Amino acid sequence: MKLEFPTRNYNCSDKYKIIFIHVPRTGGGTINNLLEIKREDQGHRAPWEIRLGIDPGKWEEYDKVVMCRNPWDRMVSLFNYRIKKGYDTRTKYDSSTFRNWLVNPELDKFSGELERVPVWNIINQPNYGTMKNHDYFTNSVYKLTVIPFETISESWVTWCLKTDREELAHKAHNHFKTTFINKTERKNYKEYYDDFTKVMVYGKFQIDQWMWGYDYELGGKPSFEEIRTSIANNNNVPIESINDRYVLLDVHGDKSCNDKSRT
């Protein structure tokens, strides 16, 4: 019997052998354009969904990349994008201001599945919750490169060089100077928050703050290794248990992007 592979090519760049996990509002449209991923293959999908939809050989062979972003900034970007598109005008509650939009209990059913979800939860969605009858997709660790939105240009270039993609590195260097798709014009994210909404986003996205080292007051680049080491030390557990729950993290883009725990 001939084994038929899936026919979809979700989030795959065959030209550069990269699978791009597209988290909403992290510069994904620009990355899709850079990687020349066909429009019909683009989308916000969790890793388990991508893995089910593509040729298994590609999942094993291709490098997998995801972008992370300061969650307070990401929510402001999402608000401006959805208001601009007119997506959140159907609720019975006013959502014209950021505060009202953020606390609106109806918005989860209108937003995309991954839009108001922490990056860490997206890449670590327990496969057994959806795929409990498919052992191959359960408790299987995969390697994933995490690149911060805040250093998108230089981090992509250096990662491409690190993985022997010199042509893509040169292309990325020029690409990010001229191309930024679905960018929203707005004020600094801190101007949108009061104490309540600041704490609300912290409560919903604190795993991203812990894993990537984001800080509301400081903003800017995350500090990958320091924050994960601190968690491990505070909980008296090996750092591998923080890094490798479902993904083997290759964090890339800050001053300590080389994980010393693996050298």
C-alpha cells in the first residue's frame, strides 16, 4: 500500500528549508515575505497543526523558527490592527479605547485562536490535548529557534549566518530596511496602559515575561538566558527542565543568546 503524505505545505519555505511558526503581531507578514512562503500556505498555526499538515520529512529536516515580542507592546499592536481592520466592532461593549478593548469579555470569540495567547503556550501546546490518539505527535521534543521582534533585523541576519544561509542573510539585511507588512502607526505602548491593564496583561502573559525576560518598564530587548537560569535556580531544578518541556530552545538575539548551559 502506498503511503500518502499530507498535501498541505503549512508555513514552509522550501527554498530556505525553514518552517516559520507565525505568532500574531510579531512581524510575521514581513517574515513570510522574506522566506517566500506562498500566500495560501501562510497562517497562524501551532506547531502540532503544522506538523500534521506537512510532509513528515520536512518537519524533521527543516529548521523551525518563531518570533517572540514584549506582551504589553504586542497587545497594543493587536488592538490597533484589529480596530483599523474593523474586526472588533460587533460586540455589545464599546471597544474603541484600548482599556475597553482589553477587558471586553466577548473578544476572545472574535479574535484568532492564537492572537491573545502567550508565545510560550503556542509553541508548547500539549499535543496530547488534541492528538491524544496519535502517539507520534505526543511528548516529542523538537528544536526551535526563538528570535525577538525587538531585534528582528540584526537577529535574523546573524541567525542566517549561523546556519550557513549567506544568501538569505544578505537578503534579510536589505529586506528589513524597506519592507514591513501590516505595520500600525501608534504611540509608545506605555501610553496606553493604566495600573489595572498593566497588571491584567502581566497576569495573562507572565509566562512570556519569565521565559523571554521581558519587562514592562524597561521594554527593549529581552534577556533570554538570565531569566531562565533564575527560574531554574529559584526552583532548584536543572535548567534543561525549563528549556526542554516540549521544545529544545535555541534562543537567539540578545547579548547572551548562546546558551552556556549547553556548552
